[in-house]
Amino acid sequence: MLSMNIPIISAGLEKMGTLVKIAPILQEQVKIPDKVEVQGKTIGECLDDLIRQYPEIRSWLFDPNDLLRVLITINHEAILALNTKSHLSRTLKPDDEIRILAVYAGG
């Protein structure tokens, strides 16, 4: 469940975090590296850790109603999309690869 402290993106072992790959537009806007190591056993915990490390990314990840503004993939499978919170409790495996992708719309 999404709380005021947004979860982190990480997997598995306590000593070893999960590498999160960040979309170029977010790297530029938030001044964040292309890869960030985070700690957590679930997607939500990993997002919380990412926000703990880079608080300014929160507004790029979530809208004022705590709905996601980005696409999150695990091992190239899209699992979190705009306005979806149901998968934040998904447990990650140590070898999972996480990507945060910007979503564009317009015409």
C-alpha cells in the first residue's frame, strides 16, 4: 500500500541492493545518475529508498494523489503503469532488473 513515505525499488539481500535504471528525462530533470542502487524486498520498498536518496524524484514518480506517473518494468515486463498501485507489494528477486521509464502523451 502506498504511504506518504513512498516505497523503494530493490530486491533481495540486505547487503546487496537492486540496480534501478532511470529514464534519461528523469536523469536530466532530477540530476540523478542513470543507475541507482536501492534497498528493499518489494517494489514499494525500493521506490521508498529511491525517494529517500533523491527526494526531488517523488513528484516525477507520483502525482498529488500518489498515483504513478511513470512506467516501471521488471525484467522488461511492464508491471506498473500510470494510475496503478496494486503491484507495489510485489516481492523482487535478487537478479531482477528494474527500469523507470517516462510516459509521454500528446499529439
